[in-house]
Amino acid sequence: MLGTVSSASPGTSVQWEFSSAIMASDIRARYVPLTLNGWKPFGYTGLGVMTSSTKDIPSNVQLTDVLSGTTVFLPLGVGLRKDITARFGAEFIVGNNFTFADDLNPLRDGKNDAFWTIMIGVSYRLTSSDTDGDGLSDDKEQLYRTNPTLDDTDGDGLGDDEEVKNYMTNPLKID
């Protein structure tokens, strides 16, 4: 995290740059309101723990405060996932992380600090989802070559899960 701190007293103005190193770990819960052709917008919140250390403070700046520590934070943000397979996906995430400390930067204003995150990456789900809600996981839909976004791929009135598990018929052919 890079930043600039400005400090002013009557008749003076001082500005200097600093950097803070942050190591964070968190656990998040996601809410996925809908799926559109493999695209899944989501919101998330969670709880995390982080350590921080402010560095690169100019030598002419005298600080008496401790500029490092460990604190709890609350991540909150939105993202977009595009399924590559039933378990792998590409993600873009933007979020803000609200801390319970005022030591991420040298400015002591009595307010808890926060930091933004922007992430692009690949994700892996440990369990397969059921996009169409028919009772057949997306992994099984891929195995049976059914459509994971339609609960009745062949349109015969029987769900894909019913045809595979109960009636042992082909979910790709009208019965």
C-alpha cells in the first residue's frame, strides 16, 4: 500500500510519502443472486486478521508512534466469476477492508483505517454447485452432457435429476 500524508499547522504545510506492507488472511461468505451463461456476479463479507508495518518514512520525519501491528478487519465487496469448468473459474473482485486499528499509516486521526483490494485470479471450488437447482450437480450435468442451466434439458417435464436417479431414462431424449 502506498500513500501520501499531509500535515498542516497554521502557516505551514508538510507532505511526505510512505509505504505500508500488509499481510492479510480472511474467510468470506458469498451471495450469488443469479447466473447468466456461466457469469456469476456476487457480493461478499467476512472476517480477517492482518499484520501491517509502515516503511519508507523520510529521515527528517520524527514519529513516536508504533507503525506496525496486528488487527482484525472486515472485508466487504463485489465480484464477478466466469465458470471455466464446473469447479474452476476466473474472477475479478473489488472490495474495501475495514480495520479496527489506526496504524496502517502514519496519520493519527482517531479513526480506524481501511484499505482497498482489487484482485484478478483463478478460483477452485471444493464442491460442485447445482446452477439450475434440479438436484444434479454441475459435475454430474457435465458427465451426462445435460445443460447445467436448464433443470429439464430435453423439455419432457421430468427434471434431469429425476430421469437419472428415479426413472433411469436418458435426460437428453424426450420420454
